[in-house]
Amino acid sequence: MHRIITVLALGLLLCSSPLHASVTLESFKFSTPEQEQHFKDVIEQLRCLVCQNQSLADSDAELAHDLRAEVYGMMRDGKSDKQVIEFLVARYGDFVLYNPPVKPSTWLIWFGPFVLLLIAAALLLRSLRRQQQVPQQEIGEAERKRLEQALHNGSPGEGPKP
Amino acid sequence: MIPELGHFSLILALCLSLVLAIFPMAGSLTNTPRWIAMAKPVAWGQFTFTALAFACLVNAFLSNDFSVAYVAQNGNSLLPTMYKISAVWGAHEGSLLLWAFILCCWTVAVASLTRNLPAAVLARVLSVMGMISIGFLSFLLFTSNPFERVFPVPLEGGDLNPLLQDPGLAIHPPMLYMGYVGMSVAFSFAIAALIGGKLDATWARWSRPWTTVAWVFLTIGITLGSWWAYNELGWGGWWFWDPVENASFMPWLAATALIHSLAVTEKRGAFKRWTVLLSLLAFSLSLLGTFLVRSGVLTSVHSFAADPARGLFILIFLCIVIGGSLALYAWRAPDVTSGGRFSMLSRETLLLGNNLLLIVITAFILLGTLAPLIYDAMGWGKISVGFPWFTTMFVIFTPFMVVLMGLGPLTRWKHHEPAELMRTFRVAMLVSVAAGLLVALPILHDFSPWPGLAVMLSVWLVSSLVLSLRQRYRNRASLRALLKNPWARGNGSYFGMIIAHLGIAVFIIGVTFVTQFDVDKDVRMSPGQSIDMAGYTFRFDGVHTVQGPNYSADRGSIVVSRDGKEVAQLGPEKRNYLVQRKPMTEAGIDAALMRDLYVSLGEGLGGGDWSLRLYYKPFIRWIWLGGLMIAIGGLCAALDRRYRIHVREHAVQPARASRKTLAHEAHS
Amino acid sequence: MARYLRYLVPLLLFVLLVGLLYRGLSLDPKIVPSPLIGKPMPAFSLTRLDDASATISDTDLRGKVSMLNVWATWCTSCRAEHETLVEFARTGKIAIYGLNYKDDRADAQRWLMQLGNPYIANAFDPDGRTGIDWGVYGAPETFIMDKHGIIRHKHIGPLTGQVIATEILPLIAKLEASE
């Protein structure tokens, strides 16, 4: 138990403190700004496996350094984005992609919000239409006066009984 | 001795909360006045002992009492006094004690500031709050005792996590907890109303100011957290959709839906069941957040040291509180009659639509946050949704909300003719679209629709607010009345709405523009070298060592100039805290309303060279300015005179004036 | 009747949520399952930890049921599992090899001398490149390979007596029995 806590606490410090023991803001050399942007785009699509909520671009975990160096090396050798990503997925699984791929098993994630929206919209429309037919439940004049008084004087009003 | 006193106080507080939970509630159901009358004094007793316990823990930190395990882990004699105090809530046990203490504060606030509520109802409300206190106090005493001693006594403490040694982060948890715990007030009012069977406009009126104040605290807490992250974490990020951040955002969204829903229930008697459900939901999400952060069920950079045993305790507590409240809802809600009717196009419908959007957003944030858990538990493999997914979904849904936000304030209650509404908004719509296109066009070569969309939405919101103001103050008499008595009833609410909605517009601009137009560069610089970026020249003047109270640091010196004139001197630091020995960055930031210049220090590369990251962040302050405006708006609304029950002079208002006030209320 | 059922929906959703969270308490969210299971072990050729002039490669692990344990001196959990590993090595149930990951040669050698050496041989991977090929993202991690060099299991985190008894030993028995 204590071990788990130590490991987790270390992880917390590691993933939240931006600087770690070794070289951090490594400056890779790029021949053009487009190449630099291209590199950034690729590492932003990948996930750090240590600080699992951060992208490979943002994380300062040591593994993230290693993997960035790996990606840089591959891109400099002329490998395409697809090849780089395939390389990492072959070793770490789909989890290394920061955005989960869209396949039947992830439809819940990608379409879930819209399904929820449709359900909510349908429920809204149904309840709106239904309450058009419900007979009026206006508060009567006497009720209204009493409520006003309550709001002005602060004495409790007697609301309509449920 | 003192820690034992603190421990004992907690035990007493727990006993009192048991009394508070049982007797007043029983008294209200059996009509026993003596028991009902116990509520207030017992609430005060509970508060006194919890406050005492809290004071004991603060004392333990200030006196460097390392025989207390919690102080040994989180305190240190070199820690500046401010951080010795904030260390009290820097880790799990202490933060729970803060939770319990704040809960007792809200309980006595409700007990003392609520006048003219039937004693039986107040008794129920306080009893429910007492029940929640039982949960937290027993959690503290049985699993997370901050007063446990450690033997042998260490000579020094483990020190507060350096990341937490920052003023923003010192105050962020108290603000958040004020918000989370404050939601329990609306929750308790809802439970009391469900039990008593009286769910009416009066109930909504009582709930509203409490909920609004809690919501204001939550807004401030979240804004502070974001601002702190930007200042402290060194790479200019300000929101990460981390599970713990989501755990604070979900109650905020639910509470936003709730305050709007309460407005409708108060004014029109409609949405009663929905408002009750939202009252239960907001606090439930707060509790759920507590669970997620402390149970180890999710990976997060923020979470406290996780412990599944503690997680189980909280889960059982959740079952009792949330399960119990939802069961009560299922039982009593069908008996609640619905209130005023409204047609398809009315302010009620628009508010309901916005509510639903807010809840759908809350639901998908929950879905995304729990996705890793869902997939793992069902054996569907391992996934996690990251920042891009959350942002994409959020950006898709928000524009619809903003459209409704614009329409709402100008739409009449109960019924509004569609053609008339179109007429009102015709110009506003054209202006918004035009403004959006105007902004989008110059950058068409880069085609990004977002700045244009953001401007369109913000201009839409602002136009709607302008139209609303024009309508409310269309003649001199109303303007004169406003100037003569700005604090008249109804004005707080109205201007609160204006400011808060304006804050949203400001926020949207801030977020979009900084995301689209920020520039950053990773560079290696030698002393004396200059680099140009975003129209500014950054000159690196080397790094020298400085000493802080409990750290030593390498401080870089960067001079920023524009067109040859010096604009800022930045001193980013790389600190080494003496105790925990983990390096930490302090970014060098030149803050201004329209842009931030941000530099963080990397590593020394030898020969005086250092790696640096330079950022240009336009409009980033608008994000927190927006948050602040939203909070101020909420505060104005909560302070509206109509809630001040002890202001008695309104009882003698002449008849004509009250009709005008009512006419105003129809529009507010 | 249907009207009343509607109000039960929030409670029902909550019950589902609780079930999920309860299940979550016994899961570890940080574990990343390996896509290499069922695939041949990644090829490598590294210097041996004890002798920089000698090499060790994946072929050395073929032909028998083998275990590759990824460890380092900077890893506190590795320290915790070391005793268990040494004891397990004594039973001789499986050929244990080590991958010394992102470490210092001298430190690692001293460590083994002080704490005992359960490994038949150790591969020295100072820059972690081989670790990347094996999908290593932390230490300790342990791989079990069958006689043909196919990875059959990956355990993330320290090995304990319980893990060995429940996960490793049954697997070894199965792999030894099969062709």
C-alpha cells in the first residue's frame, strides 16, 4: 500500500512539475519552420504513457523525451506520419494515440454526445407538447397577492399545495 | 496535547452532527417543537468543535509539530508562514477537514441568516446538512485522521509540494470547497421540500441566493485554478480537461443550469421537478468529484494519493446520499404539480433548452472522464480521451448555448410571437454575422473559422445585452429611477445577468484568440543573443543564482523590446526547493490586457547557454477576466435587495411603484 | 404506471454508475496493456551488463520458456521486487533474463553484487531504445515468452509472491507442457 502511494506520489510530482532531471526543453534542429510545425503536429497527436493525460508534446516525463527523440529521428529519416504512428501503435497499442481512433468500439465516445443531445431534444419536445395540453394551473389572484406580500415583507407565503 | 484536543473536538462534532441529523428531522415529522428548536444550537455546536479542530491543525503546522504525521508529511520549518497555513489543506486529510469545516460554516450560515422560514422546514434543511456532516466527519475519523501521531518524531517535515507554494494555489481549494459545499444548501432545501411535500415558488426563492453564492465561489475557484496552472506549470497551458478539473467543471455546469431553473420556478412556478432534480444533481456531482479525486479510479496529475479503501468509504457515502435523494425524488416528485403553462416560443422554453444543453455537456464530460474506466471495466480495451476530444465536443455544443443566451433576455415569459422576435433580432443577427465575417476574412488565407465564429457569437451576445438594456431603459423616467436608486429590487439580478453574460462573451474571445494566434518558440540562447518573435525582440542576458526562503534558484534575465523600446524585463526561474529537491519552474511573465509575453527557463546547456521557451499569448487575460466578470455578475444577482428580508421599508411602497417593479420583473 | 417509472430513471442511472465505480476500485487505471502479446519478441542485440565486450540477443532467449525482467537501480519498486525475484530464480522454474533499462553500468553491477543476482544474463540498454521496441513505459515490467520466443504475458509493476503464484507459475506450467 505504501509502495503504491509512493509510486503515485512520485508520479504526481513528475507529471505536474514541468521539469525533470534530464534535458527538458530539447531543441531539435529543423531545416524549415514547416518541418518544425509538422513535428509538433505529430507529437501533439500522441499520448505520453507516463503522464497519461498529456500529449507527447506537453509531457516532460523521461519516456516522453525518448519518444520525441524517436519521432524526430524517424521524421528526419524521411518516414511519413503514418509510418511513425504505426511504429508507436505496434509497440504501445491504440492508447498511444491521444485521440482514440474512430472504430466501432469507440463509437460510444465519438457519437455518444450527439446521441445524448438527440435524446434530450426529443424529451424536450415531448414535454413541451404535452404541457400544451395540460389545463392551466395559474396561481389565482389571492395566491398572487399573498406571494407578493411574502416577497416584500419576508413572511412565508403559502404556495399552491402539491 | 493540542492535536489530541483537535481529535477529540472532531469526535464531539461528529456526535453533534448525529444529533443534528436525527432530532430536528424527527421533530419536524412528529411535530415536536423542542426537537425542532434544537437545530440551531446544535448546528452552532457542530461548527464550534469543527472550527476548534481546524484551529488545532493550523496550530500544529505553525508550531512545526512534526509528531503529527500529517504535519511531518506536508510541513516544514523553512516554509513561509502563509504556506504553513495553506499546507493544512495541501493533502488529503487536511483538505477533508477543510471540507468538513466549510460545511459547518454553511450550516450555521443557513441557521442564522434564514428568518421567516417555517421552523419545521428549516429544521429539515439543517438536519440534511447534518447528515452530510456525519459522512465527512466519520470519513475523517475512521480513515483519514489528520491528527495521527508519528513515532519516532522526525526532525523536519517533508515540505509542502513546491507546486502548491503559490498564493493562487493556496486559496484555490478553499474557494472551490466553498462552492462544492455550498451546493449542499440547495440540495438540503430540495430534500426538505420533497419530504415536506411543499415545492413552490417560495422554496425556489429561498434556495436561489444560497445557490448563486455557492456558484460564485465555484466560478472563482475554477478561474483561480486555471490562472494558477498558467503561471506555475511552465508551458502556458491553462486548462487540460484533466479528470480533477472536469470534476470541478461538471458541478459548475449543473449549478449554472440550476440557478437559471430556480429563476423560472420562482417567477413562474414552472420546472419544479426539473429544478429539484438539478438541485440534487449539482451537489451529487460535487460528491462524485470528491470520489474521483481520492479513490484512484482515474489517472490524473492532480489527484491526492489514492487509496481504494478510502474510495470504498466515499462510494458507500455516495450511495447513501445520492441514492437516497434520488429514491426520495422518485417517490415524491410525481406528486408535484407543474406550474404555469408556456408556449413553444417563450423565455421558459429557451431557458429549458439552455438547461438541457448544459446538462448534455455535463453528461458528455462525464462520459469522456469515465471513458477509460468504462472501457476497462467492460473489457473493451484501453482508451482514454484527451484534450482534443473534449475541446472538439465542447466547441461544437457551446455556440448553440450562446445563441439561446442571446435570445433569452429579450423573449417574453409565457409566449412570444415568433415574427416579433425575428424583428427584434434582425439587426443584431446581421451585425453579428457581419462582424464575424469581417474578422474571418483577413485571415482567410489561413482559413480558420474559429476567430470569426467567436467574434460572431460574442457580438451576438453583446448586441442582445444592448437591446435588453435599451428596452428596459427606453424612457427617461426609468433611467432616472435607476440613477436615483441603483440598488432597487430587481436591479441586482438584472445587472448581474448583464455582467455575467458579458463575461461569457469576453471569455469566448479570450479562449479563441489565444488558441488561434499564440506563437511559441523553443530556442537555445547564449548570453547577449536576441531572437525575434511576434514583433518583439527577446534578448537573453544570462542566468544568475538567487536564494529564496526555502529554495535556491537559477534566474534568467530576458529583456523584451518592441521597435527598439524596452517593454519588459522577465526573470524566469528554475527553482530547487531545499527539502523536496524537485526542480520547479517559475515562468517570467509580462502580463497585459491584450497579450502576455511568457518565457520559461529550460536547462543549462553549458557555456552559459540555456534552452528557453518563448511565448506570445494574445488575449489570454480575457479568459480570467471573463471568469471574474461571471463571478461578479453572480454576486450582484445574489445581493439583489429582494432577498434581503430584513429590509422592511419596502412594505410601505405606494401602489403605483410596485406595479412598475412588477413590470420590470416581467422583463428581468 | 409508466408515468411513475420516468422518475426512477435518475436513480437507475446512478445505480449503473455506482456499479462502474465499484468495479473501478479494483482496477488500476495506469496499466497499458501490451499489443505485443501473441507476437514474437522484438529482436535486440545489446552488450551484456557484466561484460561490455560480450553481446546478448533475443536468440539467447529462444528454445525455452523464458522471462525478461525490465529493471533499473533508480526504480524503487524494482528494489522491492528484487528479493522475490532472487527467491524465484532459486526455484529454477524459468530462465530469467534482465533488461537493465536507462541505467548506469557501474551502479547496476554494484546493485546486483549487493542484493543478489537472479538473472542468467542482463542486457544493458542505456538509452532505452530496446525498451521502446518492447513497449516499455516504466519499470519494473516483466515479460514471459514461450519456447518459440512468442510473448505470452506482460506483468506491469513489481512481482510479488502472489503474482508469481497466481499468474506466472500456471502460465509456465502451460507453456512447458505445450509444444
